[in-house]
Amino acid sequence: MIVAIALVVFFLSSFSYPRLMTLPYDSAGRSLNSPYTEHEPQVAGDYLVFISDRNGSQDVYLYDLVSRKLLDLPGLNSVDSVASHPGVSVDGRYLVFAASHGGDLDIYRYDRQVRRLQNLTASLDAEVRNPTISGDGNKIAFESNANGQWDIVLYDRSDF
């Protein structure tokens, strides 16, 4: 009986959930945690995508959980936009998010491999919100009020 209790205690202590990761803090804002506002985190695979105001506007950031560093996203963020609702594919190649430029909210997809930002809803005459991306990056879903009510729209990679 004592051996059984000892085994239970061992297994419970060995596999405790949740396990907190100690992630670095950088007062200059070059790492994940900073003195700036970070919000809307989403995790897929070894990547964490989030929104931060560390450059004076709400921008999209991508953090590699394995190497524990921020990844460069050339051509993604712009001073005149406000980003929200980010998502990332499992391999970290594709990011999706909503962004407002001058009051118009659109859904964007960014391909890290070719450094290409694409507006998926530029020709859609409707309001959009809450994008999400599939693990493989092939499908993007979001809400649209094109029919006078909030419906779900699904884009497949062949659509864009």
C-alpha cells in the first residue's frame, strides 16, 4: 500500500499540469515580454503570434518558442494600420490577422517564406472580423456581414 501511494505521488508530481515556461523579459522590447502592451496571443506548433504596441501602433509579432526569440516580419506591419486577431500556421509560415487602415477593417495573410502581405477581403463589400487559420495554412475562416447578418466565410488556398 505504501509503495502504491509513493508511485501515485511520484506520477502526480512528475506530470503536473500546467507547466509554466519562463520566458525572457526585455526592457527594450526585443523579446517576448516587454514593458509594452501585448495581447491576443495565439499558439500553433512552436510559434506564438500576438499583438503589441511596442512600436507605437498595434502590430503583429511572431515569437519562436524553441529559439526563444522574436522573428523578423519584413513588409508586414505599417504605421497607419491597427492589427488585431492574429493567427499562425503550425509551421510558422503563414500569419493571418485583421487590420484597420483608415477605418476599413480587412483580413490579411502574410507568407513569411516569400515576404508577401495579401489583403484577402479588398473586393468584399462587407464588414469582416475574427480571422483564424488552419494548422497547415491552407484555409482561412472569418466572419462577414455581406448577407446582412454575421456569417462564416472560408477561403481555401486556391482562392487566393
